[in-house]
Amino acid sequence: MESEELIRTIMAEVMANLDKDAVKFAKKPAASSSSSSSAASSGAKVSREQYPLGEKLPDRITTPTGKSLSEVTYEDVISGKVGADDMRISKETLELQAQVAESVGRPTLANNFRRAAELIAVPDEKVLDVYNALRPYRSTKDELYGLASELESQYQCTISAKFIRQAADVYEKRGRLRVD
């Protein structure tokens, strides 16, 4: 069975057998930047030849708890050795996906993967605040720039902060900012 298919089967089984209200997908605190970056760069860069990563490099696909994809088995899910936090994507895996995207000439997609990797450290509520703030007419330029600065200083989200500042500038040119 392919790794992706196995994960789908495992998730379907887990969700069918658990009280859905009891399943929590809480974010873990961000790891220090030195340990995160060293884990992502511990091997050579990947390219289209290694895609799909789950089939060709399963030991480089890790969960936020440090398990490799090959350690996530149906039996361990059923026994409770693999939990919800093990089913989340990691910052390092998103970086690998970004490298694949770059190798096939998709720099925008690569940047999106890197922005997603940054946002793993951001609490869900704050991500929703960002989403709502970026809707047209919801924020002033100063509010968007403040949000960008907050993401940058509290969560080291430099790519996302740059994106929000660019959005604020475009909204200003197109008249899409909230006017008080």
C-alpha cells in the first residue's frame, strides 16, 4: 500500500473510532530556529526525481513530534502510539516540498510552502485573525503593517510578514483598505 493511501486509511479509521470532540489538533510551541533549520538541511536538497517524497524518501518525512513517515503505522495508530500530533505536517516536510517545487520551476509554489512552514508556529486563532484582516475593507494599512510586524517579531514569520505588507500596499493602490 502506498504511504499516502496508508495515511488516508489510518485517518479514516481513527476518525471513525474516536469521539470527534475528543480529537484535539493543538499546535506545539515552535522549536528553536537552530534546531528547526538544521533538521531541514540535514540532507541534500530534493528535486523532482525524489517526488513523491513519501514513496522515495519516507525517512526524511517527519512529524512535528519527530517520527518518520515509516514509523507511522496502522497498528501504532490503533494502539495509541501514534496520536493526532503525529498526523500533522512538519516545517521540515514543507521545506522539502518547497525544494521540489523550485526544482520544477515553480518559485511561487515554493514560496507558499515556506510561508506555510512559518505559520506552523502561529496559533490557529492568530492565523484566523490574519485571514480576516486580509479581507478587503477589513483593515487599515497601519493595522496590516502592525500585524506583519507582530508575526515577524513574535513568530519569526518573515515571508508572511512581507506578504502582508505587499497586500497592504496593493490594497492601498486599489482602494481596498478600511477607511475610518
